[in-house]
Amino acid sequence: MSQPTVLFQVTAIGKNAQSLDASVRSVLYWLRHTPRLGFRFLLWVVVEPDGYWSSPDTYRRLESAGARVWVIPSDYETPLRTRGKARALEYASEQRRSLGLSVPSVWVYHQDEETCVGQDTLEGISEFVRAGRHLLGAGIILYPLDWSGSPSHVQELTRSYDDLRVLDSMTLPGNPTAGFHGSHFVVRADVEDSVGWDSRGFSPSEDLVFEIRVRSRYGSVFGILRGFAYEKGAFSLRDQLRQRRRWMHGVVHSVLHSKELPTRRRLTVAYSAASWASALPSVIVLLASVELRYGPLLIVTSVFTGFIWTSMVLAYIEGHRLHDRYLRRDLTIPQLVVNGLVGALIDVLAPWYAFLTRPSLKDYIPKDRPVGSSTGVGPIPSRVAPR
């Protein structure tokens, strides 16, 4: 039996050239340094023209190193004229079909521009595609790259813990809590290309729409991908706000405009958005009740706030435990607590920032390390390729 092929695909605007270069080279490094992998590989970089021309030398070097760089034609249009990342993903899908790669023996591993892999990632992919028990697999993402211990970076720890919920929900029939993320997942090429990414107009929640299409056509075919992926958080509170705004716009767009979202899932996603948006009014009510010394209100709300605070603290503790071997240790516990509270407050404000500001088609979040900053990543045992 011939080995399957894994196509590592980095899909991005392309302006974060340093981060994208590190992601691609992490794949090349660990492909050379991981023994007994059970697959052949291809490596694609799919970027917009303005991203390519922001650092053409970087992309030429990546081509020389073994990657195939696809620059999306500026006049390219899908049948439904979708925009955003869905347009780039549909373009890549069309190229695979034209090259005869949309077959069951080819798998596509999706990466964002800052998604680095390690030896554990490749071993997990190898195990998954060789077993072939599921058609799509996703795993846990960690955020140790360029770690500084800032509020935004500390807040990212909770996202890794939440991946436990995301993956559990994803593998259940119907995906009851709507968990899925758009990077660090591998899917059989013929499955991806049969459902496609094309949507009418702007599609800020292309990953959710894709998951719904796969589930609708193929059923409960989702599995757990062993091994981590390694990404980085926003470098500033402003960028954290803009990133979360994009997520909330994607959720709202799914609820209000997506005709592919089943009623049951629509209610689940709407509840998720309402819960997130209710955090700010809850904090305001709590602070007001303390200031006004209104004891009965505190007694009633304490039933809920106690549970919420316990859940948040648990998310930080378990998230830090997942990252512990990768992070520097010069931050004190009080510093981590303060930064965690500030980062959480930004996430509390984010939904309302999204409601009050217009969505942006290309909401560019810088992921290249700011000039003059120093990385806080501690010694990496053998999982992330050295830069």
C-alpha cells in the first residue's frame, strides 16, 4: 500500500513575512529531523499579491527551500464572489483539483501564517492519516512563540485550555457547542474540495461554515489530531481587541446571514455570542452593586459570578500548565495575575467594540515580532524548530 501524501498549506495575506517564513521552515526542519514518518509531503504557501510584494525576497527564498508559492491573482473571483480568507482557500482548492490532488490519498494540513509545527505535530499527523479512521482531525494550539508575558499573551493561555472543550464538542454528533478553529487541522483533500469554501459575499466565519458543510455531507467524521501546533498571541491590547472583533463579526455574520447554519447550531452560536457580550454588563452590575452597597443583588449574582470566576481561574491555571515547559520563568505570580486580569478585561470589552465599529475585510493583525523587542520563549525541549 502506497504512503499517503500530506500537503502542508499556509494560507495568509502574507504581510507577516517573518512569521510565515518561520512557520514554513519549521515544517521543513522537522520533516528532515523526524524519523519514520508515514507520509510523503508537499508544501504550499498561498498569499495575496500585496503580501507577496511586501517581502518578495522572503518568498523567493522559501521557493528555493522547497515550498511552492501561489500568489492569488488580483482579479480572481469564485463563482459566488466570496471575499476574505475563503477566497484564498477556494483558490487553493481549485489548484489542487487542476493538479489531480483531490483524491483520498492526499491530506491537507492547514496552517495560518504563524502556525509553527514540531516533531510531535508531524508524528500526530502521520498517525492520523495512516490510520484513516476519520476524515478530519484537529488538535490543541499553544501560544509560546515570541512570548513576552504581556496581558494579551497571558490571556492566550486560556484559549489552549478551551481547546479541550472545542475538540470534545467537535467529535460529538452535531457539535453541540460549535467548537472548531481554522488552523492546525488536517482534512482529506477530496472531502475539502467536495464541499469547498465558496460563499456568497464576505465570509468572516469561513472555518465554521466549512465545518458545518463537512458535517452535513459526511456526518460525524471528526477525530483528535495528536500533537500541538505553536502560534503567538497579539503583541498589543489594541491588536487583541481587533482580533476579537473579527471573531465576533464572524459569529454575528453566521447567526444573521449564513443560510447554511442549521437552526439548532444557529441557536448555539447565538447563545455563545450573547454569553460573551453579557460579560461587560455583568461586570458593570457587579461594580455598581458594590459601590451602591446593594447587598441583595450581590447575593443573587454571587451564585453566577462564583462559578464564572472559578472557571476563569481554572482556565488560566490549566492553560499555563500546558505551556509551562515553553515559557520563561522570570514573571512573578502577582505579575501573571495582574496581566491575566487586564487581558480578560480586554476580552470583556471586545464584543462591544465589535458592535460599535465596522468590520474590515482585511483586518491585518501584526504577528512579526516588533523591532527592538525580545522573545520570552524559554528553552524548547525538542518540539519547536529553532528560529
